[in-house]
Amino acid sequence: MKQIQIGSTVEVRGGFNRDVTTHETTVRSMELCTMQRAKHGKSVQAIAWDEKDFGCYDLADGHWCYGEQIKRVIKNKISAFYACNL
């Protein structure tokens, strides 16, 4: 299942999705909210791609974004559990 995780490298469109260009950054933390474009919810380790618009993400570049601003996951951090069970 495709998902966004803490530590994922993502492509983000800034300016509340108005910027023409995108940039790469890393997700530092995230909250899963009950409504789209909400800023406060439950802190989680990962959000499924089809639920990403219900997330609010804190980014390593010092910004935050809504899920709709994340255009793609470039690389997911491999969890310690997965790495130990290869």
C-alpha cells in the first residue's frame, strides 16, 4: 500500500498549492485530521496515500503543508521492522 511516512522524502507544491514549482523535502511529523485542510488531529506515523488530503504535515524545510500539496512520494524511509525481516 502506498503511504506517506515520517521520514518520507516528498515533492511538495508550496504557497497553499499556488506555487508554480515544486520542491523536495522530508516529512518530520504528521497529524491525521477528521476534515481536509484541518491543522490539528491525531499524531500518526504514516498516512495511506488515498487519505493524504486529511493530513497536515510538518516538513524538514521549516514549513508545513496540507496533504493536497504533496504531489508524490519520492522515497519512503524503510522501517526497522521491515529491514530486520528482509
